Amino acid sequence: MKRLIPTLFLLISILLAGSVFVLSLTKHAVWERNDQLTFVLAHGKKGDTSDVSLCLAVLQPVQNRIMLIPLPRDLSLRSAYSYGMYPTRSIWGLAIQEKRLPALVLHTFQREFGLPVSGYVYAEGDSMQDSPEEWRKELRKNLDWQFLLPFGKTSYSFFNRIQMWQFAGTLREDQIHVIGLDDSYREMIETDESRENTPQTNQTNKYTRLNGQAVQSLVTREMIDPWIQEKQLHVLVVNTSPTANLGRDIANVLSNMGLKIISIQSSEAHLDKTAVTFHSSLQNERRLSQYITSLFDLQENDIQYSETVLQETRAEIVIQLGEDASFLYKSNF
């Protein structure tokens, strides 16, 4: 009997470990190798998060390529959650400091590029240069190993990491497209706003940030998801928050996803929490619901389904922006 108890304990431990492993394979398994996948590549030195290089990465199986947009580390970004302007190199450290990793990083990229960003991959090593050539060299050497190896630091499930690794490993060098953000994608702005909440930049009121119109053109030309675009879905955006132009900004993101905006409205009936309604025919479109919920920090069970929404609004999707969306996306500058 005494020998039996340790044996039973060992068997139970093996079963529990196996269950955890199986869950890691299937949890959030949203990428099917025929979908576009957008994520943040982060690269920093071991134990040092004060200077982390960031790059927007888009896996595009339909076009059989990877699009990469490395961000200069001194480029100012409008951080999510209303923290103000921060240089790219400090965004990762800010997210750790504020205990909002990865949400702050992902939402910052979503607001700057107008694309749904589903996760991140983080690698450690020597700090990369800002130039596209250095990124291309490093990524050709490491993309199918260091960055996307199943045991790297990432928000993706084990199953998705395997899928990403396999896809990256099939690409030739000419199928890795690195876009440098030259001066045509940047603009200088000035502001008299107080810099007390952004100590990294409190010595100046001039910032180099992304040119929204140029970035919008790039995204529309190269990065709209063909899967969603083919569905020809219509969206009504209603801004119930006090933040002016929030409806327009969110509509740009939805448009970049491949959705068609039929109208942007405002309402005095303010909501604390963003409300999303889908037509009942979209109930099994899990990928679409994950895209939308990721934009607003919602859960999939927050989405309401209606048989009459199309008849009432001429849209298959209605998004009512609440105070939470204002806090998440409102621009400080």
C-alpha cells in the first residue's frame, strides 16, 4: 500500500501535466494558415526593458509573404490608455511598469496603424539597429528559429507558435518585405500640453510621430485582410463617449480590417462600456468576433446577436463606443 500511493501520485501528476499541455496546444488557436495574422515583434537585451526595438509584423498566407514595419526607436507614439506620447523604445517598459503588458503595446499599435493586432513575440539578444536592412538581416537569420520557435516568449498558444514557425520557414528571402518608415511616413508636431505624465519627453514640445494619412494609405494598399474584405460586411459606428472624433478614428481601424462603414453617428446616451451587436448570421464567425473584441478589451460573450439589426440599421455590425473606448484610444495630442 505504501508503494502504491507514490505510484498513484506520479500517475495523477502525469495526467495533470498532460492536460495542461493539451490545453496549451488548443487555447486561443485562432490561426489556420489561411488567415492574415498581425502581431508585434519585440527585441531587447536580456534583463533590460528600457530600450526595446518594436516592429509590426503581418503574416499573409494568401500573398505568401511577411510584411515587416520596424519603428525607429526615437519615433513618438500615442500610447494607449491615455499615457501620452512616448518614444517607441520606451513603450514596452511603460507597459511593464504599468502592469499592462501586452495590452498597452498591442492597443498602441492598433491606434497608430489602424489594424487589429492579435499578440506579440519577444526575443532577447543584441539590440537591433533602426534600419530596415538590419531588421531584414536579423529576421532572415532568426525568424524561423529565435523569434517564432515554440518555446520563445509570446502571447500565442503552442499550437499557433508551431503554425507561425512552419509558415515562416517556407519563405524565401524575397518574400520577407521590410518597409522603412522614411520621412514621407513621419511628421513633426508641436504642443503646449503639460508633459508631467510623460517624463521621457518633458524637455521639449516637439515630436516626430507617424503621419496618419501616409500610414492609412500604406495599410489600405498592403495590409487589408482579404478574408474579411471578401465578406462585404457593413458597420454602423455610434460614438456615445465625450471624446470628439473617436468614432472617426475607430471607423478607420474597422475600414482597414476590410469592413465597410455605412455611417458614423454620435449619441447623447452615454455608455460606460462599449456595446457590440452582430447579426445572427455571424454567430459562428469566431475569427471576426476575436478581431472586434481585441480592439476594445472585450470578451467574446460581450457580443450580442440580433435577427433584426440588419433590417433596423442596414448594417450587420453595430458598435456603440463607450467611456472605456475613450480611455483606451483618445488622443492626447
